[in-house]
Amino acid sequence: MALNEEILKKIEEWTNQPYGKECIDEIKSLQTNEDELRERFAMDLDFGTGGMRGIIRNGTNGMNIYVIAKTTQGLANYIKKVGIKNPKASIAYDSRKFSKEFATEAAIVLASNGIKTYLFKELRPTPELSFAVRHLGCTTGIVVTASHNPKEYNGYKVYWDDGAQVVAPHDKGIIEEVKKVKKLTEVKKDDFDKLIENKMIEIIGEEIDEAFINEILKLAINKDAITKSKVKIVFTPLHGTGVTLVPKALKKLGFNDVIYVDEQMVSDPNFSTVKSPNPEEKETLNMGIQKAKETNADILIATDPDADRMGIVAKNKNGEYVILSGNQIGSILEYYVLSAKQKNNSLPKNGAVVKTIVTTNLQDDIAKSFDVKIFNMLTGFKFIGQKMREFDNDKNYTYLFGGEESYGYLTGTHARDKDAICATLMIAECCAYLKNNGLTLVDYLEEIFTKYGYYDEQTISEGVKGLKGIEIIKKIMEHFRKNKLTSLSGIKVVKSIDYLNEKVPDAEGSNYILAPSDVIQFFMEDGSKITLRPSGTEPKIKFYFSTKDKNKQDAENKTAAFAKDFMPAVHKIIKENS
């Protein structure tokens, strides 16, 4: 199929000035590769649950200096349009390829548009940017990161004045303005050094680190447990930004027996010691597990490249190292925070826990047992941040804990995004508390399961790359909307929710209705649930299977049966349309 006129027009634009010679030469070299040109120019990068994220390459459908410039000009235009006086911005970036260059380009464009911009001098964690937005009184913030994605990717996340990622109406408003920036010549760009000299760009670093860490240290609940404990911790930042703050924070809180995975303490855009810098994946943790075994550590803690996600491996009483899932880690953190606060009489009467609709219902059960309100938001931590803003405005609930199954947690209100720095300190504190009482994190999880029932979860991702993949994902969702499950593995479906076409409140009795979202859930008569959700940031669709039973083995068997019986229908649709 020949390239259409719109694509040819874009290619013509990108092979002439003001685009740089390297870009022009690269696009021209692809003249005979129509499939690649179609991938790069048939669509523009858009905002999903985590912002704008894509493969590092030239073209409208890639992460590159030109897309960054035009997007940032659109952001600047939106800020002007809503009439904010004396606007300010802060920008951080991770260890990925071109992260510093993209962050600098964004700073230049914002500052050239009259927006005072604070730019971190070196890589810094995403949650620190979230903190910096409010700490510095900024209108907006930007993090250049692709989180835990492979090395070929980079991304760009936009935050608003509350320190949370942009949500409606700002997200749509920004995109509208971005789309209006048709030509690179519309982007305002002054000289970087002059902007520094004129104080329109200010370089920041250690002073924000100090303020951020001090806020996290205030979250400690059992400080005595830390000073008395001899808990041994292995930490790895997986070549990312965790290296900048985690060691300092652990030391300040009183953890002195911390061992580092030296090979992974080095900032490396290629993430050369791992196949993928994702703490959700077992293989990624191998080097850390080996270090834990060598040193007989109690726990391995791993943070992803922008330090907003945290994975852990805990030693049990038999000396075996057990990898905990995101759902399990979140449940442990929630249970520890609520029980510790209850014990020292600091649990507020209007406490709230906020999670996502795909996160385990074990966390709902835990919250209810402490008489804490549970809110279920759409997938993406920005919606948890949005709920925190509502709490600030309405003064009706006190935020205690938030989390999502994809290894993101927040135990304080200092940031409005998931924070692996504070999660690291809280899980370390919990581990210390337990060790003082002769227990491990694995024992603690068993205690939780015994009290609330055994939950088991499995997530299956089906990657369907390219433009054709987008159509296949649509067909999968259309199929299950038209052919709703009535039973699975012999268990009856008692309820279904189509979040795209139904009005769903975020909590029992709440007046807040979730925004329409392309998600379908099926609820079984035994309390199990199945969720279908296309990813907002990657070319894939995810299927979440969650079960509950009287013991671990029965729960795991049920999850396996659900996946086995459900996925063939999905694979058939993919095969028929590939």
C-alpha cells in the first residue's frame, strides 16, 4: 500500500530545514522502506495513562528533539491560554538516551515563552519532580522518562500545579494546543546560556533533594524499630535515578547495614546488566538476588529507572528468597501503615486508601477492616493523584496510602505520584519491625492471607505492534463487549462493568464518577474478577485475572484455570486479524 498524501507531506517537511542534517539524512535513507516511514509518520505520539512515550527515532511517531520542542510549545501555549500569571515550571530526567537533551530542549522552549523554569542539573527520580512542582510553586512540571520500558524508549510526562500528572481538563487542553503547533518554526527558542544569564532557567539539585528526603523521613512510624533492628538490606537502582537518593535516605533514617549491587549503581542508558530494567520481571532481579544470597540479606529492594516503582525479594525463615508481586507488596505496605497507625493511635477517623480498579481486592478488604474508606480509580497513578487533590479541596478524607498492582506506591502526601523512595523506606521499616519480633515479610504476608483469605493474581500482556496492532486491540475489546462472559471455568459471572459506556462511582456512596475508559471487568460469584485493558503507553493489551479462595493452592489453581480457558478466544482474534 503506497504512502498517502498526508504522510508524504510530513516526510517532505522532516527532510528540510529547520530540521537538522542528521534527521534529514536519516529520513531520506528510509525512502525505499515504506513500512518504516508509515510507522514513523502515520500518527503522532499522544498522551496515555503515563503521558507521551515512544521509541527514540525521528518522525512524528517517535521520541525526538523536534517532537519534544513542538509538544512543549503546545504546553506553553496552553499555560498562556488559561491565563496563569507569572507561571513557573520544573523539569527532571532519568538515565535514558537523550533524556538530558530532551529535558534541556523543553526547558529552553518554556523559558523562551516567558515561563521561569527550574531544571535539575542531573538525573533525578520522578517523585522528586512531583514534590518539586509544589515545593517551588510551579504551574507545571515535566519528567523525561520511559519508566521501566526497554532501552529503545523514552517518554515525557506532564504534571500540573498539584504535583500530579495532568488529568482532565488540562490533559485534553494541552493536546489540543500541541496539535495546533503544525510547524517547527512556530516553536520559540532562545539561547540556553542567555536564558540562564537572565534567570529564566535556574539549575537546581541538592537543595531540593534535602527538602524531599526530609519530608519522606517524617513518614516513619516506628523509628525505635529501626534503631534496634539489625535488618540487612541489598539495594539496586537498576542503573537508574534511585542511586541519587535511596542511599542517602536509608542512611538518614538509620539503616546502616545496606549492601549495594555495585554493577547496577552506575547510570547506564543501555541497562547493560539486565534484559529489561523492570523490577516486575524475575530475570531483572537475578543479580540482586545473588548478592542477597551471598550476604544473607533479609531483603532485596530494586527501583526502576525513574524510581517510581519498587520491587522486593524477601528471605523467609528457611533462608529462601521469595519474589513478591506488586499486589502483595502494596497489601503489606497498606496493612503495615494502617495497623502501625492504629497501634500508636494516629489512625484518623476519616482515613482513605486509594487504589486502581485492576489492583487486588485484598486491599479493599484490608481498608474496610480498619474502617478506612476505599476508593477505586482508573489505571494510572495520575488518577490517584487526582483523588488526593479532591481530598485537599473537600477536606472530607485523609489520605493514608495509595497504590497500583504495577509496583507503584505512595505512603505520604509529599508527592502526588508513585514514589519508590518513600516505599523503600517504609518497606525497610516494616522489615525491621518484623525482624525485631522474629518475623519475616513472608510471614507477614501469610498472616494477612490467613486473616483476609488467599488472593492470587496473574496478568497476561499480549503485544501487538504497529498500526495493525491498534486495530487488533480494538477488535478484541469489541468482541467482549458484544459477547459478554456468562461463566468461566464453571464459575458464574454475576456482574460486568464497561467503563467506557457506564457511569461508575469511584467508591461506595461517592458522587464522583470515573471518566470513560476502555476497560471491561467481569465479576464472578466467588469474588474473583477478570479485567481487560489496552495499555495507555505501550502497543499491548492486558488481561488481569484475580481470584480468592480458602488456601493458596486453590487460589493459584483457579487463576491458572481462568487464564487457560479465557485466552484462546483472544489468540483466535489476534490470529484472524494479523
